[in-house]
Amino acid sequence: MDTPLSTIAVVGLGTMGSGIADVLARAGREVIGIDIDDTAAARAVAALEASTARAVDRERITEDERQDVLARFRTFSDLQAAAEADLVIEVVPESYEAKQEVFRALDGIVRPDAILATGTNALSVTRLAADSAHPERVLGLHFFTPVQAMKLVEVVSSVLTDPRAVDAVTRLAQDLGKEPVAVGDRAGFIADGLLFGYLNQAAAMYEAKYASREDIDAAMKLGCGLPMGPLALLDLIGVDTARTVLEAMYASSHDRLHAPAPILKQLSEAGLTGRKAGRGFYTYEAPGSGEVVRDALTPLTSAGAGTAREVRSVGVAGSGTMASGIAEVFAKAGYEVVLAARSQEKADTAKARIAKSLGRSVDKGRMTGEARDATLALITPAGTLDAFADVDLALEAVAEDLEVKQELFARLDKICKPGAVLATTTSSLPVVACARATSRPQDVIGMHFFNPAPAMKLVEIVRTVLTADDVHATVREVTAKIRKHPVDCGDRAGFIVNALLFPYLNNAIKMVQEHYATLDDIDAAMKLGGGYPMGPFELLDVVGLDVSLAIEQVLHREFRDPGLAPAPLLEHLVAAGCLGRKTGRGFREYARR
């Protein structure tokens, strides 16, 4: 185990195995590719030839270097070819039977000092090691696809693993230009352990017909900055693969959040496994294609049902960052805006904040000075809600307190003209409770903007069981005019984004609480392995731990699922006043400004 890992066998030359072989050969290792399917082996060779040819075209390597790489990759159909390997990485189908068969055979083939690695992302490394004649040399080496691009490698130890084997493969991962993260043997490890719970909830949300597949995917891309929506990602991963991973996670955790959504079983058993089959949650141009084509579920139009009401003027109630941001968005789109606060001074301060924001846009060349002045001229600050008497759309962006909002809606009911649309920007409170504070609940709807409102493209449009069709159509039309992307959802806790985001964040906290992984490793795993713009603990500290706890509590009360109960560590940090960046300390410490 102390010898350099210069000759490496890769067993299984599917997409993952081919990618691992490519990376190893380019890094100067002798690579022995093994697959019982000659067609798979030929595809792996062709893939390496194509990728190295592209590298030559882009002048990243010379033709001579390309030939050296190709010469280092040899393919075989018999496991006996692994006899000379220092390390064997198996990436055969995700089943204990298939993997155990490979490991038992390798025991009689490889050298006593060779390391055996499984590429599993869900099965127990300990269970696989226990079946080996030398369990101390068995570990997990979980790459992410596409292997050439993804930096994360999870190095998985069992209680039986020799630390020297871990050190050897960790050095190898670093030599490959990867960022290895050490983890223990638990289903899903870090990245998949957090990712697949989130994907499962998205599938369940779609199955419940709470939101369309397009709206769920758009919400998570635009609201969280994710590279792909969860349902599109399930199709890419493979619905059957996701189901297998979740089954393994549930067997380990018994957490209902990991129990595979029934739709995953239905699609799998129907052969609708995603891109590879040409159809999964979406329909694709052909098997293996990533090009989505229209099917029976594709929306014919983005408009809401009903005829939209005319909206020329908008009232925004509030004086904080969200209120001023929303007022800025409407004014930039040409709407007359009344910005009402509890006093004229607060309203003037909010307008000054907008002027500063627009000034930054002018400085960056995003708008002209004339456009800034014209936008500011459309905003009228007011110290009372009475200024909303003639607005066509009134939005509140006040404190996230139901009593405060209900009192405000009762006042809007008396002040606003008949036919005016009344909207709340709440992120967690029931919209219908605000509607019931008025005599016209049919005119009330949710418009959940994301912070910062001028930059974030998503608006969750939340209709209650009482919301009129023309009110819904009006808000969808207005949202498009202010150049935001509307997604429809029902009036339940968390709507789309928070209902999927915060259980994921809560599960990350539980990993730290259980001493499974460190903050840094979890953040690195989700950024490098999942393509997330921020790790969960970076995001929690930005959002605010008190805000996060409040949302978790709302979700838990609404759905009564034990898995949604806030992690005690989060509760303890909030109780201690460690609320994140705003207090200088949350999960991490920050320099005081």
C-alpha cells in the first residue's frame, strides 16, 4: 500500500468508468480497462480518442502527448488483466451482488498489497469489504460525473480500512487535480446524502401536482442559482439510479424524506428512466439526448386563466431592503409606484436607498443617468397607506409576522379601490390568512420575490383556494412585464423554493451535529460535487440562522414530518445569539465591520 499507484485497473467501462480511465491516463497512469462487454470497451477507447483530439485542437496537448495518453489505456474482457494493478476501481452496476462478485474474484487475482476501491455512491463499503479476503485494503472512491470536469472525490473509509490505503488514494486524487474529501461509510456519503433527499422531495412535490415540472425546475435554478432543476437532474442521473440510491439511504436512515417517492418506482418500472431512455420526467429528442421536446405535459401558454385587470400604478408597503428593491423593479418597468412607510422620513430613506442602487447601475454602465432620473420620478414616497387609494396593485413587504400582515390587509381593504389586487410577499406565512383579513379574499394573492429583488429573476405566485382567476392572470402578466419569471404554486408552507431548500440545509446541519463531516468538507462537497454556488453553511450564515430556524419550524408544523424537525444544533446557535454574518458569528466567525 505504500507503493505509488502507477498502474490502475478500472472495472466497468460505462460513462463513469470511461471518465475515470480518461482522467487517469491523462495524468500519466497506466490504465487497464476491463469490461465483459466489448462494445463498452470500444466506446471507452473512442471517447478517449475524441477527448484527446479536442485537447490537441485547443492546443492543450501536442499530438505526441496524445499518442502517449492513448498508449497508456488498454482494454480487456477478463478480470485477470488486473493482476498487475496497484489499485483496482470497480464501477459496475449499483448492486451488492454485482460488486461482491467482482471483489471475490479480485481476491484471487491481485497482489496482496493492491488496493481495491468501489465507486459506489449508495451501497455500504463496509459490507463490500467484509466479503473480501483482505477487508483492510477495501475503500470507497466516489467520483462525480462528468469525471473530467468535476473536482470532488469522496474517499470513503470503513472501520476496517487501513489508513495507509486512504492516504495512497487521497494522494492519487490530488495528483489528478481533484479535491478529495474524507468521509465515513454512510449511504450517500456527503454530496449524494444531501442531494438525493432534495431530489426525492422535488419528485414528491411534482407527484402531488403541487407545481408543474417546469415551474419546480425554474424555481430552483432561478431562486437558488443551481445549474439544473431537480427533475431535469433526476433524468440526467437516471430515475432508476436515483431510486436505488434512495432505497439504500432509507434502509440506513429510516427517514421518510429518503423513502423513494412512488413516482420514481412507477417511472423506473415503466422503463422511463430519464435521458438514457429518451423519456423520464421530461421527453427527449432521442435516447441519450439532452434535448427536451414538447409532450402532452408541456404548458401551451405561460398566461394565467382569466382576463388580466389593467395595472398602471403600484403601491409598495414597507421601508426595508425588500420593499425598496420591489419598488425599484416596478419603477424600472415603467409603473407609477407609491412607496408607503410608517412615516414620511422612513419612506424618504427608502427612496434614497433606491437612488443609491440606481446610481450604482449608472456607474457600471447598466443604465443612463436619464433613465435613472426617469425611474426615480415614478416613485412617490408616502408616510401613510392612505396614498394607496388609487393604486391598481398593492403589495406589502413588511415584517414576517402574521398579526402585522393581517392588520395591514384589513387597512388595505378599507383604503384600496374596488378591483385593486392585494398581494403579500410573505415567504412562509399562509396567504389565505391575509386574505381572510379583508372583505375581498378573491383579490388577494402571494407574490414572493427573492432578495435582492432587482437582481433575482424568480417570483413565486401563490394562489389561495379563494383567489380569482383574473387576479392570478393579472399578477402573471405584471410579473412578465417587470422581467421576472413567474412560477405557480399553492398556498402551503415554503411554497416551492423554501420547501425544497431548507430541509436540505437542515440535513447538512445534522451531518455536522452527528460528527459525520466538517463544515468545510460539506460546503466543498456541495459546491464541487453538486455545482451549488454556495455551500449549505455559507448560505445559512448569509440567510440568517434565526430566519432559517423560523422557516424550518413552519415547515415542520405544516407537514408534521419528523425529518423536518429543526436540527438541535441550529436551535442552540440561535438561542446563543449566533445568527450568522449579521451578528459576526453563526456556523463560522466573521470579522466585524
